[in-house]
Amino acid sequence: MPEETPATPEIEFRSDVTVELVRSSAHDSDVLFAARVSTMGELTLDGAQASADGEQATKGAGLINYLMRDRHGSPFEHNSMTFYVQAPIFVFREFMRHRMASYNEESGRYRELNPVFYVPGETRNLVQVGKPGAYDFLPGSPEQYELVSEATKASSTLAYDAYQKMLEAGVAREVARIVLPLNIYSSMYVTVNARSLMNFLSLRTKREGTHFPSFPQREIEMCAEKMEDIWAELMPLTYAAFGKNGRVAP
């Protein structure tokens, strides 16, 4: 019997991102024992062993706030969080400008990329007004949203069809992928400590009352918001001090 041609995967369109905590070793008390070694030396080993229960951290909120306020940053580095992130490739290119984490991304050289593409949702502002360094982004009209959706879906479908044709013709994955657009989803692991994460959040989230205002692209802000929510639960005292002191990385 003739060999059956594999069916072309069904294309999926998304308007969201995925951020999941894979593993962590991150507690407020980790900050405290790291800071206290400067005055207590080996006596801090007991605190290091007890860091998981968080009891000592509750008593150390003032010290954590002092460290944050006066920007004594290194105690905030003695912890680790690994996130799994799914987002469009153009988001990852912005992510990796931050040389403050370890990254491992899926490879279009070694696997066939899934047909999942980003399309802005209706809450995503579309219109840019102002001058460089002082842009505002405003909602688009219904006609603009329709145009963005239709054009993005059409070009993504066309590109993935061309990708499939090259693969079926025996073209190497690393060559066939060159036709794929930046809105195709990829996935990666990001491992970061709290100090580096605060730096990332200060630049990639827009919040009232921050000491240094930031104007991130919405799609990377969506990732940052999810990472922030997870971190806030892991290290609530450190997170509170970060907000209290203007969201400035120490």
C-alpha cells in the first residue's frame, strides 16, 4: 500500500503566555542568613539550616527593608527560581537582552516547531502616539483589531505551510525554519535569583509609584507579571520591601 502523507498539524492561535514555576529554593530567610554572615560569621549556619521554615524571616522584615532601601544587593542573590515560559519568539529576544539569568530554549534545529502563533487580544493597545522616549499606547478601533487579527492569522498560516512543504521535501529543519515569523511560540527554562528578578521586573512592568518609570512592550510584561506573582508568594517580605522602596533593584 502507498505510504500515507502525514496530516498537517492544525494551527493554533493564542493571545496569552505561560509561566510556571518548575523548582525553587527561595525564602526570605535566605536573605537574612546571607546578610548576617558579615557580622556573625559561622554562627549564621544555624539560620541557613532553618531557612525553609521562614520563622526567622518573619523577625527580620526590618533588616530586609534596610538592605533593600540602602541597596545592599548581594544577600538577595542566595536563592534560585526556575521558570518554564511559553511565549512568542519576539518576547524571548527581549528576554535575553537581560543578562541576569540562565536560559535554555527549545531548538528549531532539532525539533519540528509546533504551529502555535500569537495574535494580540482585544485588550492589547494597538495605537502608538507621542515621540521617542515618551510614547503612549492607546486602544485600536474595531477595524484595526480586525485587520491585525486577519493579517496575522493569514501570514502565520502561509508561513507554516511553506515550512511544512520544505520539511516534506527533505529540507533540514534548521533551513526550513527561516520562513517562520516572530509570533510563533517557543518555550524555555529561565533560572534566576531574586536580585536579578527585581532588576527584570523594574524594567519590564509598568507600575504607579515606581522610582524609575518603565514602558515595557505588553507581551513581555505579561510574562513579568506572572513571574512576579509567583515570586511574591515565595518571598513575601522581600517582595513587600521591593514595592515599598520604589521597585528599584538593590
